[in-house]
Amino acid sequence: MEKSFWLEKWQRSEIGFHNPEAHPLLVEHFSRLGLHPGARLFLPLCGKTLDIHWLLARGFRVAGAELSEMAVQQLFEELAVVPDVTEQGALKRYRTEDLDIFVGDIFQLQAEVLGPVDAIYDRAALVALPEQMRVDYAAHLQRLTGCAPQLLISFDYDQSQLPGPPFCVNDEEIQRLYRDEYQLQLVDAVDVRGGLKGRVAAREKVWLLQPDG
């Protein structure tokens, strides 16, 4: 999937994937990560999600990666804070005291630039990528974060009935992508009200990934 696909989505404000509130499954299951205020979370392909507002309001620090600079600019405007913007190699870094967003290709982000994170929250990254990119993404994410614990939300539906994104990432694929480094626990599965994009029955599934050993 070309980067231009997502950049054009933001340019045209075709952002149906942007929730108007913090994701209910984050609110319900975040405590499973066992984090205390001050912990730093990494949100890959974060857009301008209100999940960031929710986390910051509870005293957590957030790092994110996002392809669209427009989305990141809107995020800081909606938070009513002015970031420090610097060049970071192939990326731009938008930074305030508790929020650190890297603009550009997530595959260009390196662990030493990101810095340590205590956990990952992936609501919209894995499901946004086609199958072969998901393999590369999962491996990169593990290298990037040192296999930090993860709260992952996936979609499960009949992919033949609806082209992604968001893509179907079924239980078997999640096991293949992460089982070598993580203990995986499916903690919730809920029907998507009205169907995905109003067209196909789907379930959102919440996974807790804890590093082996």
C-alpha cells in the first residue's frame, strides 16, 4: 500500500477511522497493562486519535509515529499546545513535555531515536497494513520497542466481502506474527455495531501481549 493512499485520505478529510472519542476498548482494558502514571506508551500510526488525549489526561506519556504531518499538526492544535519541531534524520519530531510524535515512515524510526517505552497500544496500525507489510511491521515493532508489552485491537471479518483497510487480521495470523516473542491472551471480542463500514459483520478483538520470559 502506497504512502500516498493515507496522505490523500488526510488531505481529503476521509478519516472515518478517526474515532470522535477515546476508544471504549482502550478505556475498558487499559488497566491490563499494569502501568502507573508517568509510564511512556508508543502508539504506532497514531493519527490524531483522541486516545492520546485520554492517556495524557491520566498522567501517561505518549510517543507516536504518523505518516501524515497534517494529522500531527491537528493533534497538537486540538490539544492546544505548541510543539517543538525538529528534523530527526528522515523524520520530523513534534515534541512537548509528555508527547513525542515522529512524522514520516515508521520503518525509518529506530529504537535509539524513539527511546524506551513501557508499552505499546496498537489500535489502528496492524489493521491498516496489507498482509506482507504486516509481517515486516510486526518484526520492526518488536525491534523498535524491545518487545514491550502490548495492547492490540484487531478486526476479524470476511475479507472477501470488503476490501481493507481496515484489514481482517485473524487469530491465527496474530499468533504467527507475535508468538515467538510474546505470550498472547485474547481478552475481549465485541461485534462492530452496524457492521464494518455498515457493510459486513465484524468483530473487534482485544489482545494482551506480554513478552516471553
